[in-house]
Amino acid sequence: MLSTIALDTQVIRPGLCTGCGACQGMCPYWGSADGRTVCYFDCERRDGRCQQFCPRMPTDLDALRKRFFPEDTILPEIGPFRGLYLTRAADPAVRAGAQHGGTMTALVELAMKEGFIDAAVLTRSKGGLDAEGVLAATPEEVRSCGGSSFQVPPTLAVLNRALREDRYHSIGVVGTPCKTLAVYKMKAKPLAENDNHAGNIGMVFGLFCGWGLDWDGIRDLTARHADPEKLEHMDIPPSKYHSLELREDGRTVSVDLDEVTPLVRSGCRYCTDMTAEFADLSVGGARSADGWDVDKGWNQVIVRSEKGRQLLELAREQGVLEFKDVPETGLDKLKGASLGKKRTGVRNLRRLSGDDGGLGYLNPSAPLFCEL
């Protein structure tokens, strides 16, 4: 089967594509338009890198985890786990430009300063719109990428181009769960005879993610409620608020979530990873008994690898991050939320296949997925 045909029939047509960009930036065959993956030419390769790196092509997730993480650190609900922390950037300027507490920006800056990485693949947007992947090599460029977007740009196309150029030799990657999974598939080097310099990937920083939104749909929805040119920030508070918040000129507009959920990308409905389980560190918005007014200024961080632990401890020692106690129920709540997403993704995959055993790109022998 030709590689372009495999991706088209197994990923694009069924609506599984996440728009991550893992298939792009290596050759002229694949590209993107407004968040949609486009195949420009047919390819005669039977086993191309695009097919091997795609996070929605069949993957033995158990084997991939055990290759990169000690088995005794893996929790079935949230993946590799060495600790949960509540943190925020100590620098108010970093927090001001951040989605929540600025932890990710502070960690990427520190990793660059201390030589963990020499560049970083990030996403930059204008208040959450017109998102694009960028390669940042200075702290100023890292800070310009503060904040988040619910659009899904093909960020990994930027990584593929950077790896192909072989200019940087310890690249950090910040991405949502589908993107970090693709990066670990790259790191596994499935095609040794056609190396993509994946050894130049230095660290992987994961972002908690519920779902992404249709590129044009979120742009149109924003225009109905705010001025896209003045948009400063967009966020989705905890579920009890049932809203999307848009901020322009210091004014916050709440949009009922019923207007938003029809815009969820099809591929996101089949995702079973909320916390970016393939990463050195994973970062999301905080959840605690203090309430949203406090939590939106903090992050929760999962440490997954030894390198991630070293960076977080360095951030503590240097005062780059501020820490506070994690609630006693914090880990259990995080496990419960993550397990809920796994159940939903598995249920949707079974409906898509019309077979109770049809788990698509997931490893059907994985005990957790078989039990859901």
C-alpha cells in the first residue's frame, strides 16, 4: 500500500487527522491549509516517514512507553509519573503573557539558558487566533509564544525542517498529546536507513489538552463576539462555567460552550490522552479548592523523566518557579479526568469501526484499553 494512500484511507478520510504536522516539512508531498492536512502528490514509497510518524497510524503504545520510560513509573491513567506539582513563573512579566501561570514559558527559557536545549519548536498566535509553528532560539522569541490557541497548526512541520537542516542539536518541542506522541515515534527512529536526525530532539514538553477547534470555525465564532484584531486571550474555564472566555482590551466576554463544542475537530474525538503522556514534563491549568479565580494563575506539572525532574528542581533552586502544595485529592482528580477522556476516545473509536474490538491506532492488546 502506498504511504499517501495509507494516510488518506486510514487517517484523513475517517476523520482521525489531528493536523499536527508530523507528515509535513520532509518532502513536498504533504502540506497544510487553515489547519487541514493536504496531500499535493501521490507517493510511491510503501513505508515513508510521514506514515511512520503520524500519531494516528497504528502504534504499540505500551512498547513505545517502555522503550523510553521505566515501567515502574507508568500509571495506567496518566502515563509515566514521577511527581505532581503546582507552580507558576516567578517573573510577573512571564505570567502576564501566559495562558495560566507561565510555567511552560519559564521552563523552556530555563532549559535554553542551562543547555538542556539550544532551540525550541513552539506555537505562536495572536490572542489565540492565526496560530503558527515557530522555531525559537532566544528567550525573547520564547516569550513571544506565551499563551495558547485552540486552533491546531502543523507545528511539527517546523520540527521536521529543523531536523532536516541539522543546525540545532538539542531541540525542545512543546506540543499537545498528539504532537508529543508523534515526536516519540520520531525518536524511536523506525526507519534507520532514512534517519531524520531525531537524535537532535533534546526535550519534549507536553501540554494538557481536551480538544482543538476547527480553524475557520473558531475564527468566525470569535468575530461574532469580539474584535479578532483586538483579541488578547482565550480560555476555557472548568466545566461548571460551561463557557469560552474571550478577552479584548481588558474586557472579558463569555461564550456559551454550546456554541463551541460543534467546532471540536473530528480527530480530537478519538484521542485518549489528556495529559501528554509522552513527554519529559507535562503542563496544564491548575485545579484546586481555591477556585478558578486563583487557579487560572497557576499550573499543574507532571514530571515524567529524569531530565524533566532535573529541570524542575533547577527551576526551584534558581527561583524561576514558585511552588505551592498540591491538594491531597489532586492526583486522584487528575487520574479521573484523564480516564474519562480515555473512555470517551475508546467509545468513539469503537463506534467508528463498528466493532467492539476496533481500537484503530491504539494497541488493542493494551490492558487498559481492553478494559474500557
